[in-house]
Amino acid sequence: MVVDVTNPMRPSRLLPAAAGFTLIEVLVSLFILALLASAAWKGVDAISSARKVADDNLQGTLRLQSVMTQLDADMAQVYDTQVVKGFQFDGANLRFTRRAAGGVQVVVWSLRERKLLRWASTETTRVGELQDSWRRASQLQGREPGTLVALTGVDQWQVYCFRSGSISNCQSSGNLVSASGAPPSSNEGAAAAAAATIAREQLPQAIRSQLVLGDGASVSGLLSRDIMLSPQP
């Protein structure tokens, strides 16, 4: 207790000192909070970016797997009808006939403007319709109904054929067989006999598909895959 000197009989209380932060302290605190918030935002943004990259890579990998699975399924159903060529690759277009639930169809995988496309004709059991589909398949522009974009960012595509224990570019001529499946006889001198025997290339037992992926693709580099064809009856 403090005694008032003007009035010794009346006690006097001490006033409490003023409490709170100074302006400098408040500014320093706000600055520290701003630094912490900025660091936290950068961390969240980095995590979000890393997650997006991981998701894109995963989707790209799944896309590649889906495309290779479809190509595997197509090759597993390749069927030489003896009406048109069963298998043909010209450097940019892979054409073949395959078995389907409703008969036979023509399928084309092609590389156009760094895009790997797939087109399939309607299924048919008629010779004339199959021949028409094969002719249409040789004139595709990449904008026909039913054309699907399988992959983007494809710089190059090459297909190699396994025949009789050796591998070669599918653009080179393969072994010739007759329509019956036997090698053409060298004794066939008569024109009628030669006309009766239709010489055609032997279907490969397997193929090697090599894709060079660049900008715009989910992954870059060389993608090589060996695929078995369906055994012919």
C-alpha cells in the first residue's frame, strides 16, 4: 500500500502499467506469418505439381499398355482369307484381315502427322464386301468414321516380320506360297496352271513393332514389342 503524501490518512493504489504490442512488434509478427504462409503455399504447390506429373505419367503408361493390348488382340486374330492379302506393311500403314464375331474385317494401323491411328471395317462374310473394304483400307486419309487416335507424339514406326526362323523388314518380300499353302511348283509351265496357282506372301509367324516416341508422348524413347500372330489353319 502506498500512502498519499498530501493526505497521509488516505491510501493510494498503484495504476497498472499499460499492456500490449508495439507497432514494430506487430509488423515483425505479420512479416514472419507472411513468410510462413508463402513457404507453406510453395510446398502445397510443389506437392500438387508432383501429383499432376505422376498422374499424367500413370495415364500415359496405361494408354501405352492399352494400345499394345489392342495390337496384341488384333495380331492374335489375323486370318488369311485367301481372298485378299492377309497381311501388308508399307512403312506407314499396317493392313491385315482378322477374325471377328460377325465374320472377317479389315484393320489398319497407320502413322499420320505423328499420330498412331487405328481403323476397322465392318464385319462381313461376303467376298465382295471384303474386297471393297480392302480397297478402301488402301485409300484412308485418317479422317474416316471409326478412326481412333491410339497414340500421339510418335516420330517413327517400323514393323519387322519373323518368317522361317529369320527376321526382316516387313516391306521386303516374304516367302511365296500358293493359295493352297504349298510353295509354287517350278514345273508349272502352262499358262493355265500358272493362273490357277495364286502366288502370295507367306504370313509371318510374329512381328516386332518399334515405335519412336518424342514430344507430345507420355514417355520418350524407343518402344519395341514382339507379338505372335494367330496360327493359320
